[in-house]
Amino acid sequence: MTALIETIDTPDGPFTALVDDRQRVLASGWTADREVVLGRLRAAARPAEARDGTVEAMEAVRAYYAGDVTAIDDVAVHQVGTVGQLAGWRALRSIAPGAPLTYTEFAIALGSPRAVRAAASICARNAPALFVPCHRVLRTGGALGGFAWGLDVKRSLLDRERGERGELVFPRTT
């Protein structure tokens, strides 16, 4: 498979997205280093070739940064993983902007309240960052936790998604 890759500038730094021949996002993140983006994919899922080109999903990224934080919601992604990972990645896309969950709440939403580490692993293995918004999962009490692209980017995304309410709706206590 030949893939297209494109980098654009955002307020959080360069953002690169890799798409397949159907324009589905395979991997993305805040870097200009294409090897870092390719490295987010399992070896078996990496395209044989990645060439520079127009990535349609970048229009949604531009709209997101212009204030339409729901612009990323309908961007097609393609992820390869276990049944549990695929369910988790689908669930991440249902977390509303400005209403993050804790890792515990995310585990509960996945039907496995004790599998908090597995829920965190689903977030950590998420390749199409932003489009599958793993940044919307926090530690209990609202601490940011981890993020592959850095806590400053995670904080910026959450602040941006705060919207006109002027405050972040922190997770409910469990």
C-alpha cells in the first residue's frame, strides 16, 4: 500500500497525518518527523511507501484549530488492533469535547471497570491522534496523565475544547 503524508503548522506545532489510498487516517501527531508518525504503527500495518501529498483530513485539523472542535469527528480513520483495542478506539471517538473521562470511567465505559491499565494502554497505542481523541482521558482528579505528544499539547487541546463555557468539565468522581 502507498500512503500519503502531509505536515501543516498549528498553534501546537507541526502536525503530520498519514493516510491510506482511501484517505483514512492511519497515524498522526504533532511532529514534522514522518518517521515518528510511521513509528506509531505496528510494523505489519505500515505502508510500503509514504509519499508527500494532500491529506484531506488536514481541512478538519484547520477547522478544529479555527474553533470547530467537532470538525475532527467524522474524519475516517483506519486502525489495526485487537477486538478490545478497536472497541476502545471507537469509544474514544464518543467522548465529547470539553467533557473528558478519567481512565477509570473509560474502563467502565468499555465494560471492564477493573481494567484501568488496559484502558490506559488503549490510549497509549492510539495512532491517529486528534481524530481519535485519546487526549480526552485524564487521571482521577483531573491530572493530565500521559500523552505521546507531550502534556503541553494535551493541555492546549483540552483548553481549546473548553469552548464558550470558560471552564473545563472535569471528570465525575467514581
